Amino acid sequence: MLKEMKVAGITVDPFTNTPIVLLKDLEDKDVLPIWIGLLEASSIATALENIQTPRPMTHDLIKNILDTLGVKIVKIEVNDLRDNTYYALIHMNVNDRRLTIDSRPSDAIAIAIRTGAPIFVEESVIKKSSKAEISKKGDKVVTDSSEWEDILENLSSDDFGKYKM
């Protein structure tokens, strides 16, 4: 079953300095942290802040191409988690045909933000994530989504290292 989620923000893993996009469900019950690349984090942050660039960046270019061709992004779906890798699908309507394209979640999210498409996550991915995403904070191993949310939301600016966002 799919659960609609929204981008709650971007943070940085204080242990690896890797950007993390945080997805939260609409009731703010579940959080899904997805580790992403620095360039993808920058693209998502740019779209979240409505920052206009003098020339189109990659995800803006993709949106412009889709708009010019009359393609509508219906939704994106984070649909699997295997071997610590998330998988996503971009659902689109092209000439009254539904097409589904495989994507990295970070790219799908960047496109969804720009097109206003809803973001969905398969509930099994949320469950797998809460079991698979293990981090050490001191001697404590964190596996619960709510604990992850508390840790990520309570990081100080000193925890972010050189990739402050």
C-alpha cells in the first residue's frame, strides 16, 4: 500500500557528512531518511527554496522538456529498498498513455517538487527502512523511525560539518 509523503527538509548525516532528504507522511507519523548525493541535495534544496538560476539546471531542464512535450508527471513512488539502496518510479501521462520510468529517489523527488507531483512511498519500504537504517549515536544503536527523526531534528549546527544547508 502506498503512503503519501512530503519533503520535510534536507539535513546532513553527522557521521558521514552525506546529505539526507527527509520524507514525512502527511500525518507526521512516519519519517523516511534517504541518503543522497551532494548535487541531488543541492537540486532539491534549490527547488524547495524556489531559487531561480540564470540557466536551467538538470532537473529544471527535464521539467522544461516534459512541459514542452506535454508530458504530465502523475506521481513519484519510492517502491523498494534492497541492499541499502532505494528505488523509485516516475509515473507520467504521455499522449493519454501511462508510462512508468525507473529512477533514483533523489532525481524523482527533485522532479516531483518542480512539477508539483505527489510523492508516495510503499509502506513496506518504510518498515524495511526502520529496520535497516542503523546508526550509532554514542553506544546506542538506532533502528526506530521516531528515534531517527528525533536525532536528525535535534542536530546542532556543529554536527553538520562542512556541508551546512
